[in-house]
Amino acid sequence: MSLVLTSARYDLLETVRIPIALVGSAFFPAASMLFFVVPFAGDEPAGATFATASMLVFSVMVSNLFRYGIGVSEERAQPWEPYTRTLPAGPLPRFAGRLLSGLVIMLISLVPVVLIAALLTEATITPARFALASGAVFVTALPFALMGFAVGYALPSKAALVVCQLIFFPLAFGGGLMSAPGQAPGFVESLAPFLPTRGAAELMWASVGDYPPHPVALGMLAVWTVALGALAVWAYRRDEGRRFS
């Protein structure tokens, strides 16, 4: 555990020294709140609450996908990363440390969304619902973190940047994050339950308000999590085999 905390501390210090990295992960969700949620749904309590939950999922996805997808691929090209793989501790401390530091950065990126919702909209939530939503945030972060790890270990940095950019918007739109529950275009509503973003969104909607989640969406979220975990492990072993065998 001490090695995990040391690795997480190293990652956090490295990120804090480049403050724009923190700003970047929070910009898109905060901007979406200001330009789409506040003027169109800010005056309606239920709509503002569900829209804020959608933006939280959007922020979780962007933070994890770009941090791990691009960050891991860039670290693989640095001398320090190959050196850490020669140490007798194994991959777990480094992997868990990255995940822990990423969760801290993710929580920081959620703060602007929550503040905008509290100060500029009529969104409401009870303390019990807030606790449920806080737990749901960590559950929804897992598949996108694993997706980022898979991209980061499988691709070089230039390719990882392009792939992350190509992935995040279709997942956000296709999962229905850009519209209220049940109000997306027909083809989106048909496709959405099979995407991880919709399962994550429905979990968040159910935690913040009176919304019955779709069983298919939640089931597919679990399937995506397992599949992306297997893909991340495969990408790591493939990278280790190609570079160190």
C-alpha cells in the first residue's frame, strides 16, 4: 500500500506542476453546463438535476479517457516508465497509483460542474441522493479508466490522442448525454442502451432523482467494464512482451 500511495503522490505532483492539465479536464463539462444546461434547463429543478448528472458523467469520461489514454502512452515513451518495470514490486503499485491519482484529478474536475449547478440552476438534491451520486461517480469512472488504459498501453502518444478525440464525442452523443432522459433522437435512444455512457448516465440519473434505470443499459455497463478490463490487461501484456522480452 505504501508503494501505491507513493506512486499516486508522484503522479499528483507531476500533474499539479502543469496546472493547465487540471483546467483542461474540467473545461468541456463546465462549458457545456454554461452554454447548454443553464440557459435551457436551469429554471426547471428536475431537468437541471438530470442535466447536471449527465454533465458529471461527461466529465468523468473526459477526465479518465484523456488522462489515461494520452498520459499512459506519453509515459511509455519516457525513460522512467521502462525503469519502473524492472523493479521487483511488479505492475500493481504503479497501476493502482495511477488509478488513485486519476480519481483525485477526476473529483477536482467535477467541482466546477457542481458549483455551476448549485449557483446558476434550480437543480436540487437531498443529502442521501448526494451520497448515492458520489458512489455512482466512482462506479461510472471504472469503465472509462480501463478504456483509457487500453488505449494508452496499445498505442503511441500521437495515435492515442487521435483515438481519444474520436471516441469521446460519439460516446457522449450516442449515450444520450446531450439530451434529457428519453428525449434524444430515435436512433440515439435505440443505440444508447448498448453504450457504456448510457449505463453510466442511467446510474447517475437514478441516484439523483426518481428515474428507473433500464436493465439493458446497466447490464451492458457491466459487460463493457469487464471487456475493457480484459482489453487493458491484454494491451499491458502486449506492450510488456514487445518491449521487454
